[in-house]
Amino acid sequence: MTSPAVDAGAGAPARSGRAQVPPPGLPGLDPRFSRIVTVPGRGTDAAASRSWHLLDSQPALDELGLTPVGTILAVHGNPTWSYLWRSVVSGSVEAARTGAPVWRVIAVDQLEMGYSERTGIRRPLAQRVQDLGALTDALELDGDVVTLGHDWGGVVSLGWAVDHPEHLAGVMMLNTAIHHPEGVPIPAPLRLAGARGVLAASTVRTTAFLDTTLSLASPALDPAVRDAYRAPYASADRRDGIGGFVADIPVDARHESFAELERIAAGVAALTVPALMLWGPRDPIFGDRYLDDLVTRLPHADVHRFEGAGHMIAEERPVADAVLAWLGERVDARAGTDAAASAAAPDAPAPASASASDAPTPFAPIFRALEARADDDATAVIDMTRSSAGARAAADADPLRVSWRQLNTRVRQIAAGLSAMGVQRGDRVSLLVPPGPTLSAIVYACLRIGAVVVVADAGLGVKGLTRAVRGAWPDVIIGELPGLTAARVLGWPGLRISASRLPRLTAAALGVATCLADVAALGAHSDLPDEPGADDPAAILFTSGSTGPAKGVAYTHGQLAALRDVLAAHFGVTADTGLVTGFAPFALLGPALGTRSATPDMDVSAPRTLTAASVAAAVRASDARMVFLSPAAVLNVVATAGSLTDADREALARVDAFLSTGAPVGAPLLTSIGALMPNATAHTPYGMTECLLVTDVTLDEITAATDAADSGVLVGAPIGANRVRISALDADGRATGIPSEDPGVLGEVLISAAHLKDHYDRLWLTDRAAARDVPEDGARWHRTGDIGHLDAAGRLWIEGRLPHVIVTEDGPLAPVGPEQQIERVDGVRRAAVVGVGPHRLRQAVSVVETVPAASRPGLADPALTEAVRAATSTPLAAVLAVPALPTDIRHNSKIDRTRLSEWAERVLAGERPVAP
């Protein structure tokens, strides 16, 4: 590819202010990519030519004899330079060398920045967009171009994209912004840097602004990399561009660059090409507020939020890998812009049923059963949680009862009221209300108008809940006083509505706009909008966070309806069944199933607060035949069974079915709970937030399999049309095998179901990983991250999580099998088996929680060590005892083996043992 732009010799001495090449030896920067070009100016530069420094991969591609399919035009922000994109440049060449699509990368140093010319001319946004256009014209970029920008380079690159539709094949951006909401102050760091009397001192005369920006990287930048970013800005006269960029931030409509920013924002909203947004949510400057604005303008974009990453995301996460992977999957540059626009269209929904021969089920929204009982005065919901936790007598007295008629009326009023307030289909509503009639009414009201309910329960903890709410970036928050207080203090987004009426001063202090009663009053005289369709988004439910930051799992209305249908069909739920649930995700399903439901006296964010007496009181109050509890709740129910009265036991004896899910439940625990409900069939369905019901197994089936040679926890056969396959582990413990139903193969569990989630919210890379190498049979499949195997009867046995596989000298070892063997030892309440040592040479270590609890963490006593080692066929390098194993907050049952492994490494290395 030739260019008329004039290249200066790489070793030529730079004239004062002219562009120059970077010094040799900068970490990760191949000097072959540096290039100086002279470009005829435009706008205020029309009478001059300007020299630019840029990184260009074309010479390296020419050496390999490779022809690009298109160009990545990468633009840095303030106060970085093209060095920011060095991994994209080198990574693209290496990918091309190995047979991937060949992309030329041009990473520019904007004028006044990096090693490009210092002209001394003020360059507002419109001028910078013209500058970039002049450069690309001089380079004669005649093929397809995908822009890539960060910080204010994102704005400039998007301005180029809007102005060059004939070449545009896609847009990619890292933390940036193209619009700032009116009335909201710009981010504090920019306000401070741009303040009168501070601007020059912080950006030009000193390196304060530069130093602050580089300090935002987490983990901290390597000193040599930090010095490389600082290299072009060694003197004040080299930093004028940094101050100029800050001064050019259009804080309001009076600023000269405001109109250009508005023009670019409008143009971006009209783009149909593929789009990618990679985001660091810890960025104090370009945070999630700006991501949400961009998603609104480019709703078809692929988005990935890297939890824990911040402003310097290109240094903190594998951005180059993500960029190149996305280009290979989303942009067909060789076919031209039309194909690229086609690729940007949302994928057509794949059939989710297990077989093409299955007759499609007519869609009935999840609120249909509630509407069908609109004139029914029978009880729909019973709330036992008003009493103090653990006070059985109070829990048994005067529970709150809501009829079907009352609930349906309340749902319609809230729905119509929200709609009248301007809440529209697709708007996100975060719910910070504990399970009970109020939460049920809000959920079904939101679903009725097509708003997307965002459910992140308090079991995530304050930090996890904050990450979840800010990550989802809701339009509305509806909460009780504790949730609204947290929203105010922690700066959660969204219009705030109080579930109860607050004193005027309290409401004002918390920024609460109105209360639910007033919303319902407005709705009493308002009409409802049209119902949502099966493919409309319905809910975002957050995972427990037991295997990393909680992930938002997005469901459509069709998928929620499919979950309702599979639950009703498999467990035979009817209007007369009645349901007692101490497991938050299922506390909302009673109205969908058309059966009454009761929430027992407990703190739903702390499952261990549920007692046997509270369960009995809820069963008696609701005459329920089905009880649904989390494994952690079951532990305390069994532990408090001694307080049951004869009346309590009589009530529990009327239960027909008991379900416990959220984590695998073993036979001893099911047997113990079965003794309290002697006429109930005990089930332990296997599922996850991404697919709440996958398989099911009963206590009788588990008992019958006691002598089976299989390792792990038996979770049963797939329910209904659900399917399960296994991707075998290789010698490195990676799930690389072709998914199959072969028995006895240890590997990652893959699932397919009609009610499988639609996608992860703003986690494109996570979605991509979950759909890696799945069967190509037209169904939707999901890699669960769980490991296990199928037996000859097609039943699934769970043996742990993929990250917890111990790769020993003899191959991969799953932890659950040996843990089960160890838990049979007298005095062992729970056990974890983790690995220590180098990969492929790791050794197994057992960490046990004992009864009575160990007084301090450390090596187990010799007798217990001997008993544990004798109980398992797995060689153990050591046996450690702890007062309590670390578990997730929500379920209080999923053991954090990664944390335990790191702890065991430290203890066995001689560090003083402290609690893991």
C-alpha cells in the first residue's frame, strides 16, 4: 500500500516542534512501527503542512507478504499517545502471521501530543476531527476502516467515523464520552484540572495531570512503562497540548466545542455498523454514566465491562485480544460496508428447544396467571417477615395476607403509574425491596409494562450490591429506606422511588422523587401500554458472586415464561399446591404459577436465620404442599428442629414436596430434612442463575446410588427437554473436548434449555467464553464452569468448578469426590480439597471444618489427620483445620476453594496461620 504522505527518515534529527520518532528501548514498542508523515493542513491549518508521528503495521505486513482486509484507526486521548496501542499493533501482526484476518493498524499521535508536531495552535474538537481526516486522506485509506478510540481520542475517532461513512466498517471505543447530561457537574478530576488558575499549573507547568492519569492504572504501571508514557512530555513546552485538551472540554452549551460534540453524538446514534465498547468501571472520569449513554445510542453494540479495571484499561486488561477477537467475529471487512452493517444487526434468536420436532408452546407472559385470578379473593401472598427473626410466636400471629384481587389491582396501578411517569419498555428498574407482597407487586408491574427488573439481593454485600447496581446502570431505583440510603451515600444511578411514604425531609435528603403509593394513585386513572413480546428483555438477575464479581444475567419474557412452565410441569404445581420459599429467586414465582406463596420469618439475605419453627408456621399459615429452601437455610432448619411443637410437626407432615437448590445437597442433609417432612419427596434440582432448573434428583434416587462407583454429587437427569453434555478436560485441566453424552468422562458441563438466559449484561467476552465450542445444532448452549460427568443412565454428577481443578502429575483431579469421602469422618462437618504447588505438579491438601469447631486455624491434630487420610483414596500433602470454611454470602454454602488454596500455600510455606 503506497502513500503520497512524505516520510521523514527514521533517524533524521527533529527540527524544533516538528514530529520525531520515539527514543529506542521503550517497553513493548517495536521501533519498526514508528513513522513520520507530513500532511497538508485543514481548517486553521489550511495554509500549512503538519508532521505526524504514528505507529503503522503496514511495513511488517509487507515483510510477511500479507494484504490487509482493512485498517484499524486508533486514536489516543489525553495525556497519552500512540504508545497506548502498542499491544494492538504488535498483536495484530502476530495474529496475521498465524493465519487470522490481516488488519493494518495505524495508531496516531494527535498534533500537539506524543511525538507529533507542536504547532502552538489551539485545537478545539472540530479542528481535531478535521486533522484526523486530513491525515487519513494523505495516507489514502481507500479500504474499510474500523475506528478505535480512548478518552478524548474516542470522541475524535467517532467524529471521523461519522464523517466517513463510505469507509466505515465498525467502531470500537474504550472509556470515553460523547455527551454529558445537562445539570450534572463534569467529573471532579476534570473540574479541578480545568479550574481557573489551576489549568496551566496542573497540566502544563507541572506534570500533575499526567501523573494523576498514570496513577489510575490498577495494578500500578511498571515504572519503565510509566516513564514511556511521560517521555514525550518532558518539558512544559511539550505539554501545551495536555492543557489544551482539558481546556477544550465542553462543560456546557456556551463552550465552542459543544456544538461539535452534539453533532458527533447525533451522528453516532445513526450508525448501524458493528460497535464494541470495552470499559473500566473504576474510571473516575469516564464512568458507567457515559457507557450507558453510548449503549443508548448504539443499542446493537457489544459491551464488556472489566470489573476492577479503570481509566487505563488498555494497560490493565487484554484489550488487544478482545479487539482482534471481535473483529474476527463481527466485522467482515472484505465484503465491504454493506456486510458490516448486516453484521451489526442483532443475531436472530436460535431455537431454544431441545428438538426441532417439539411443538412450540404458545407464549403466555409470566403475569398471565395473576391476571386470570384478578377477581379471586383467595389468598395469593403471605408475608411472615414482619416479625422479629426467630420469634416463632410472633411469626405465627397475624401474617400479612394479600388476595389475588388485591395483588392484581396493585400491580395494574403501579404499572400504569410508572408508565404515566415516563418509564418505558426497556427501561431498567433496580429493586431494593425484600421479598414479600410489595416486591411481588413491583416486579409484576414492571414486567407488565416491559420495563426490565434488575434484581441484586442484599446477600451480595454492600460492595457487591454497589457493583451490581452501578454495572446495570438503572433508570429507576425502587427501594426501602436502607436501599435508598445506600443509593444516596454510594451514588447509585436512577430516579429514586420509595416503597413506603417517607417524611418530607428524609425523602429530600435521599433524593427520593416520589413513593409507591403516589405512583399507584397516578396509575389508578391511567391506561396500561401494550404488553411486551416474548423476545423483549424482561429481567437482569445477578449471580451470587461466589466465583468472582456477581454477573448480571439477562432474561427475555419468553425465557421467564419457559422457566415458569418447566417448573409447573415437572413438579405438578397447581392453584392448590401452595409454596413456602426461603430462597429469594423463587419467592417471586408464586403469582406466575397461579398458586399462593408464603415467605417465612427470616432475613432472606442471611439464609441461616431461617428456623424449623418459622418454616412450620409458614406452612400452617399457607396450607402449602411445597417447600423451597436454599442449602444454607436447610442447615439451620435441621439444627433448630428441637424447638418444633407437635402442631409444627403436624403441619410439616402435610408437605408433599421439598426442594433445595443453589448448591449440590448431599444425602445426609436431605435425609435430615426428610425426617421433618416425612411425607414429602425431597428433591435437589441442579441449576444456576443462568438456568435455574437443569436437572433434578430425589433423595430416594441418591440413596439408591450410594454404592455407585461415580465420584461427586448426583444431581440427576435433565428435566423435560433440557439437555446436558460434557466437554472433556485435557492434561492441563482445560475443557477442550468435543461436547458429548459419553458416560464417565470428566469435563465441563454444557447445558441447553428453553429457559436458558439470553446473555450476560454488558459482558461480551464472558458471553463469548460461555458459548465457546458448543454444539452447532440450532439450540442455545451454555458452558456452566461446573465440572462433572454423566453416568450410563444419563444422570449428571457434579465434581466441582473448572477453576478448582487440581492439575497433578497424574492429570486433572476434581475436588468434590475426595471431599465427600473426607466428610464421612467423625468430627468433620465440611471439607475442601485444594491444590498447592506448581501447575501439573500440584498436590492435594484437605482443609476441614470440624465439630466442635477448631479453636484456631492451622495443621489438624495427628489423629484427625490420620483419619482424613485414611478416608480418601486421594493422596494428601497435608490436612489443615479451620473454625469455618469461607463461603459465598448468598448461599453460605459454596466454598471459596481459590481463596483456600492461596491460604494453604501461605500456611504450608511457614506463614503464621490466620483465618482464611
